[in-house]
Amino acid sequence: MELRQLKYFCKTAELLSFSEAAKALYITQSTLSQQIKQLEGELDAQLFSRNNHGVTLTEIGMELLPYAKATLDKADSCIEHIRDVQNLMTGTLNIGVTYTFSPTLNETLLEFMKRYPNVKLNIYNKTMEELMSMLEKRDIDIVLSFKPTQKYDRIESHILFDNHLDVVVNEKHELASCRSIDLAKLQQYKIALPGKGLQARNQFDIIIANKGYEFNCPIELNEVNILLKMVSGSNLVTILSEATIYGTPGLVAIPIDAPGTQMEGCVHVLKDSYRKCSAVKFVKLLCESDSIREKAFNWLHSS
């Protein structure tokens, strides 16, 4: 049994299509079929059921899948560990970042590239659900986001810094001088909401659920930078985490006087996976940056 065969098996099990799996693996369909047949021959068992309606996993295939994934994960971790032991600090670091978290990264990205020029950074801006799926597939190494509203069984979430959900206005807005604002008062203003699926929106929807509030929301956007520009140049208010407005002049964050506004900054990793040296160094730089001004907690100290 070869790692290559397990890789081919897992990709086919994911896509349930030999042609699509071959395309994703950059090999011919005949090569893929041959390797799967060799694996089935070695196991003396059929892994896929093939018919005119498509491809499905057999019972034995379903049993093999989690073991195959675990084996590939351990093999990848072994390679990453050896590279770090050799102190090469080369290769690639794949980071997933939610839209509302990404404004905090600019300073850290520039500093990391300056210190570690041989490490290529790939940054993926997506929703929490998309990033967690990518992490489970090992398409990315870590996810940086605010604390998720749901639990992921295969993923560990470690709090890096404290944060909270705020009302955001421009500095000339009549609310700018308020020390806090309750949800009832917020009904008096036009709100530009972050789009559904963004973490700030998810948290806000949880806070207001079944409370009977009627907010005036003429627009929703899933692009945070545009949202901030709109608020900067108008009388609109928005709802975002405090950290999101870092580095954007002319904006003020006002705490919401309601329970459930905590939005801790977190790093998410696969359980029992090897932590790349480059990932640890990146998170350490993030926690030392002006945008965070907080020290990392357990994840850095346990690495």
C-alpha cells in the first residue's frame, strides 16, 4: 500500500467521480483507475461501487476512508516536522482568514515577509464555514478568526486575544461620544449590516434573536473594506468587531450594552496535527503587533 494510492482513494471518495478526481490530481483517469484497482487488489476488497448513475463508496471503502485520511495527515506532519527541525524556514504557509478578521493582519504580513523572505504566504479570505472545511481537508495550515458560534469536532480553537462586537460610526456621528449603546436606541439609526455568513453578522443575529427589535437596514455588504468606507463618509452605522476598524482613521467603535458581544480572536488548527514553525512564528508576530496589543495564550506556549 502506497501513500499515493491512499491520496488517490481519498480524492475519489471526496468527489465521487473518477474523472473529476483525476482532473484535481493532474493525472489521467486511466492512471487513477489503475492505482485504485491495485489498492483494491492488495486489500482484496472493492472500495467503490461503479454504475451508470455514478460512483459510491462501498461499506469497506467507508471504513477505510478515515484511516486513509489519518495516514496522509501523519505523513504530511512528518515532512513538515523534518523541515522545521532542519531549521530551513522555507516552503509555504497557507493561512485562512475571515473577512472581519483580515484588517488586523496588514502589519503582521509585512513584518513576516521581512523576517522570513523564503516562506511563501498564501492568504485565503473566506467565510468561517468555508475556511473550516479547507482546514479539515488540510488545504490550509491555520485559520485566524473570531471565536466561531459552532463547534467543529476535528478542530481546536485557541483564544489569542479578547475582543467584542461594537457599533461603528464615523467620528462626527452623534453617537461617537457615547460610552455604550443599547439595542433599543440602535433602532433609531440606519444600519449598514455586514452580510450574512460573516462572523460579526452571525454574532449580531444571535444577540438580537427573538428580542423583537426592528432595525432599519437599507443595505448589507459582505466586503468589509467597502462597508468601512461607506460608514466613514455617511451617517450610517454598522456592527463589527472592535479589532476590525484598526488602521482605519475617522471611525469610532462603541460597545453594545447587551450580553453575548464577546468576540475573542482565535487561531484554529486540526487536532493532533503538527504545528509548522512558520505558523507559530506568524501568530506570535500577530499577537505582538500594534493591531492586537495582547500576548498569545496557550497555543503559542504549548507549541
